[in-house]
Amino acid sequence: MLPKWVARKPLTEMRIYLKYGFARTRYQACLCPRCHQILNAGPNYQPKYCAQCGQRIDFRGMTWIDDETIGYERRSNDEQIEDRVV
Ligand SMILES: [Zn+2]
């Protein structure tokens, strides 16, 4: 395995999280290539090192994929409001 100070490209993977607690949102997660810790990285911020293991990360040439809303969780206390709107 290469030493930590040799910069490596992050791994990327599409993951889903609940935005605002109800909007199912697909986002591109960046993972450390060494320890697979999720890196808190995005188009506006990229850490130089993995906070977990110190692996140097090279984000140059990254293609960032925008978040995408893929659905909504139905909250029981919203149902009445939705019925009225429809
Ligand atoms: Zn790491």
C-alpha cells in the first residue's frame, strides 16, 4: 500500500439521506480510499487529508454530481394538509 502522504483519489458512491427529515435525497459521497471513512467533501469544500487516518486526498479532476430528490417520506401529521390541497 502507498504511504499516506501520496495523494490518492477519493472513492465515490451514491448514497441516500433524508433531507429536512422527509425528502429522500441522493447525493454523491466521497470516501477515503484507505479507511473508507466518509469525507465531508463537496463542490465548495474538499479536505486535504482524511480526518480519520490522515490519508492525503487529491480531488483534482473530480466530477461532482448534484443532489437529487428522489422521493418523499410521508409524515402522518401532514396527511390532512395534503388532502386539502389535492
Ligand atoms: Zn482515511
